[in-house]
Amino acid sequence: MAVSIQMRGQIAVVTIDNPPVNATSHAERLGLHNALHQTTQDEAVKAVVLHCAGRTFIAGADITEFGAPPKDPNLPDLLAQIEAAPKPWVAAIHGTALGGGLETALVCHYRIADGAAKLGLPEVTLGLIPGAGGTVRLPRLIAPDHALEMIAGGKPIAAAHALDLGLIDKIAQGNLLDEAISLAEEATKRPTPPALIERPVLAVTSQDTWDSAARKITARARGQTSPIAAITALKNALKLDAPTALAAERALFLELRESDQCKALRHIFFAERAAAQGGKIKGVTAGPLSHIGVVGGGTMGAGIAVACLLAGYRVTLIERNTEAADAGRDRVHSTLDQSLKRGVLTGVAHLHTVENFQISTSYSAISDADLVIEAVFEDMQVKIDVLTALEAAVRPDAILATNTSYLDINVMAAALMRPSRVIGLHFFSPAHIMKLLEIVVTDSVDDQTTATAFAFAMRLKKIAVRAKVGEGFIANRIMSAYRREAEYMLEDGAMPWDIDTAMREFGFPLGIFEMQDLAGLDISWAMRKRLNATRDRTQRYVDIGDKLCEAGHFGRKTGRGYYDYSDNGNARPSAGTRALIMAESQRKGITRVQISDKAIMVRILGRIRSEAAMLLYEGIARCADDIDVVMVNAFGFPRWTGGPMFHASGQD
Ligand code: 3HC
Ligand code: NAI
């Protein structure tokens, strides 16, 4: 049964038990409706505690029901009835109170949370706004500028912050349920506070905060409609009376629920979770991991070390010499310090994390490591030498992983004594922040190594996508393909800034040329030089990127790339690049033509999809949904389109 009632003295404890996340499914709404009726009728009940079994408080409406016709009781009506209950209700929050879950807590007369709980209204991330009174009740409990951040930003906040804002009344110091019952007992001795809906909206703490939050949200939306709708709903709540604002919120919610963006965002939500199925192998369980070795403390190695440290692993970083080790240590420490500043780590956790980290120039320091990830230079021989030395230094059952961007991991595995323990773990930069991890299975890897890699990704809170070996795996292979198409367009008539503008207008955070300037043009140049000898000479080849690199223009870091950069880092179209492009079109005898923004995107999207189709045909990607997950999380393909494959299917 989704909802049950137990008596604790005069307090009725209403427990929702609806795994996995207690989402407000039809059965749960019905159960709550009955519990409300029963506790109202029963004279022995003086107050009610609403509590959830399992890992979390209510995590929101049941998203799986969104496509189906609505069934009564609907959530807004049910919540209005709880709010009007003649006996006080106390919400006891653990895990996450999200969306309809937080809206349920808002109609309770008191809220108590455990210290680790998070509270939020993430509906905008699903293309929605809160649809059960959140936009109307929240600004009656906390200042509207903070409500705006929560509703239109969609990011959950920690219990301590919620207490500061006045969103909850108390943080439990001991057992949450016991303390919630005590709070309910106290509540029976005093008048029940007026329902939020009866109260006036609060004043904004500062108009500046409101204006700047609204500006930031609008700029960040980049074509996504729900954050803008959230601002509208909150403005309604501030100017209309509560019943009218509630009706306006519901109408907007229902309209958004049917929108293409909401369908696309739901698709990507479930696709991200389904990607983890790529690691499920019948009868195989993951091996334990506690000590992680990382070889190479450059950009990626340091980021990977931090990601592992933040997940609570003991980490040893290996570098070539003392100088490189010092630089690697500094990189790791400064990233951990930033995490402390951003509030990702508390002071105590920071101290503990630093204690878990050591750096060495000797492989003997990782002789007991369970998993070692190499992130040394992108060169096959360097990597094989490192992996061979590692194999001699670590336990026979240790897993050896490579973070290579493009190289053939089957070749690396074949060079070793124990190829079954070799796997690709392709992180994205910055590795401690980017959510995506491509898990690249070689031809020889054993199932336990694969299962362990997926479990490792989960502990790192990464979205793991399974890929097979092939130049650039999924992400870089597709990116190389649409980058080539963009380069063709340079010769055909567009300038880098035309293409970047079209991509940004489509919803990418950065265009392909801005992105390359940021990452450094030398990385892909090295890859092209490596492949030059075996390149198919019948295929069209654009020399512009190579020529920029030959002139030492590696992008932002050298002040020149496709763009020129001023000392303060601002990019501007480069006359030199324009001249080079015009000269290349002329050298090849190409008559340049105007290419519209629309035509630019047709060519880029077409190239993404045709390369994706090849990846599916070759079995490198498991399914089209995995490709959507990769493109959204690796290169900022606009999430609200659902990814390139979902977007294409909607346009047929
Ligand atoms: N509805 C249906 N299923 C849900 C769900 C929801 N709201 N939230 C999570 N699930 C499912 C997932 O699909 C997954 O299923 P699977 O095991 O079959 O793959 C399972 O629950 C566990 O989810 P996660 O793997 O994401 O577990 P985590 O522990 O990593 O995260 C979570 C838990 C933080 C609750 C995360 O699942 C989450 O963010 N969920 C979505 C929350 C949300 O957006 N709520 C708002 C919904 S809209 C709404 O409430 C409208 C209202 O205003 C009327
Ligand atoms: P980097 O040049 O910043 O760092 C490489 C580090 O490896 C240097 O600190 C170097 O001293 C160390 N090193 C080299 N040989 C070593 C050895 N034998 N033993 C110990 N340390 C050694 O390079 P970066 O960017 O960190 O790349 C590393 C790997 O990660 C490459 O394979 C790259 O393709 C891959 N990668 C890079 C991404 C990026 O955005 N930079 C993204 C994803 C993967």
C-alpha cells in the first residue's frame, strides 16, 4: 500500500511508501486523500506527521504519468484540502523534497528536515513550472527574490540554507521522525499558523537581487521556454490574488506539459537513467574500489583525481618527476580549494579530502590500488609504456583504465599481459564538473571490469554511457564530424563567427570555433597530424585549422585562433582569419556563396545524425538515446531539444 497510518500517542504518522522516490502517482494521491479523510474524522488524532519510507521524501509528481490522461484526485486539489485540514500537519523531510514533493511540504503547517536533506522546485529542468501551488505559496513563505531563484533556476538548496530562508522550521538533530512527532505534539498546544494561501506575499529583500536573478535566468535560458514561464508565474503571484494566481499557474503548467520542450526534457531525463543499463550484466557484480591511482597530473589527471577525492576515494597521483608532481599537487589543491569556496565541500570534508590525497613519482605508491587511470600525453607509445610499467607494479586483479580521447584501446590492451582488466574511462574537461563519462569496452575486457567501471561512475555521480572502441568513441567522433562540416562551410562561404552565431541561436552555449579556441587548436591538430599518413586522400580536406596552428595561433591561450582576443579575453572576428579563409576558397577554386543561419544548422545537424547513424551501425553506440545523452552532456547540444536523435524524430 502506498500510504499507511500508524498512531504514536495522539499523533497520526502518515507514511508514504512508493518506491523508488515516492513520486505522487495516482495510487499515492488516492492514499493521501484517504489518509486525510481518516485523520480528520478520527477524534483520537490531534495532529499528523507526513513522512516517507525509503531513500527520500516525495521527489515530485510521477513523470511517467505525464503522457496519460489525468486521474482524480489531482495534486493541486488534494494539497488545498491538506492545507485546510482542521488538524496541524508536519512534513518530516529526508533525502529530497522536490517539485510536487516540496509543494506538499508547503501545504503542511510545519516543516522539519534532516541535515542532509535538499529542497527544490526543479520543474523548469523538465520544461515545466510548479503546477500545484509552488509559485503562489513559496513567495508567501520566503522572500520572492529567493523564490525566483528556486523556481526559475530549478536548483535544490540544502536544509541549512532552507532554514536560513525560513522555508523550514527546524533541522532535526537526532531521529527525524521522533523530532517531527515532538513538533506535532507541541503544535497541538498552540493555534495552527494560517495557511500560506491566506497570507500576503512577502516583500523582495532587494529589487537589485530580483532584477539581476531575472536577467541571469533569461540569458541562461537560450531558447528554453520554462524558465521564462516561471518568471511570469511568479510575477502573477506577486500581483494577483492567490486563487487567481493559482488558476493562472495551473493553466501555464498544463500548457507547458504538452509542449515539445517538456517531452524532450522528459526523454533526456529517462535516457540518462537508462544509459546506466549499459553496465548491467546478468549475474555479475562490481568489484570493490577504495584506492584509486591516477597517472599524469595535467589538466585531466588532476581533474580526475579531484572527482575521485570528492567521491570519498583515497587517491594517489603519479607524475614523471618532482617538478611535474609539484605542479600536479598544486592543481589538485587549488581545485579542492575552489570546491570549498563554492560550498561543494565543507571545511571538515576539505581537510579529510586533502588527507586522502598523496602524490608520488614512484609506481610503488600504487601497488595496492584497485583501479589506476592513466591521463598522460595522447601518444600511443607513451601510453603503452605507462600501462606496461603499471601492470608490473599493481596487483594482478587491479583494473587499468585509459582516459585517451581518440586512441585505439584494443591495441593498448593487446600489448599487456592481462588485457581483460583494461578499459577506457573517457572523462570530459573539467573532469570534476562534467557529468559525462564514456565507458569504453575493449574486445578483451571481462564483465566484472565493465560492471566495476559503471559502479565507479555511479559513485562519482557521473552519467555513464557505454561505447565500443573506435576513433573518438561516441562524443569526439561526432564532434570531429560536425567540425569538419563547419570547416567545409568556411571554404564555401561562411565565416567562423557566422557559424558560431547560428549554433548559439540554435541553443548551443558556444559555437564550434569558439569552443576550439577555448580548448586549444593544437589538440585536434596533433590528432590530424597523427592520422595524416593514413588519411583518405579522396576525401575533402580543409587546411585552415592547420594553417592557423602553423602560424602559432592556438586559440585563446595564444591570443589568436579563429578569433583575436584582447588582453581582457574578449573575442573579436579576426581580419587575419578572414583573409586566410578567403585565400583558401580562392586557392581551391570555390565560389563563395552566402549561407543562411538555417542552412548552417541544417548542415551541422545533418552531419551529426549521419555520423550517429554510422556509430549505431558499427555498434560503437548502444542506442540512439545514448547518443542524445552524450551530445547533451558533452558539447551542450540544447537539452530542451532532447538531443540530436530525439530532435530529428520529432521533425519527421
Ligand atoms: N517520477 C517518476 N520516476 C522518477 C521520478 C519522478 N518524479 N524521479 C525519479 N524517478 C525514477 C527514475 O527514473 C529512476 O528510475 P529507474 O531506477 O527505473 O531508472 C529512479 O526513480 C531513481 O532515480 P535516480 O536514478 O535519478 O536516483 P537518484 O537517487 O540519483 O536521484 C532524485 C533521485 C534526486 C529524486 C532524481 O531522480 C530526480 O531529480 N528526480 C526528478 C525530480 C523532479 O524533477 N521532480 C519534479 C517533477 S515535476 C512536478 O513535481 C510537477 C509538480 O509541480 C506538479
Ligand atoms: P596534459 O598535457 O595537461 O597532462 C599530461 C600529464 O601527463 C603531464 O602533467 C605530464 O607530466 C604527465 N605525464 C606524461 N608522461 C608521464 C609518465 N610517463 N608518467 C607520469 N606522468 C606523465 O594533458 P591532458 O590534457 O591532461 O590530457 C591527458 C590525456 O587525457 C590525453 O590522453 C588526452 O587526450 C585525454 N583527454 C584530454 C581532454 C582535454 O580536454 N584536455 C579531455 C579528455 C581526454
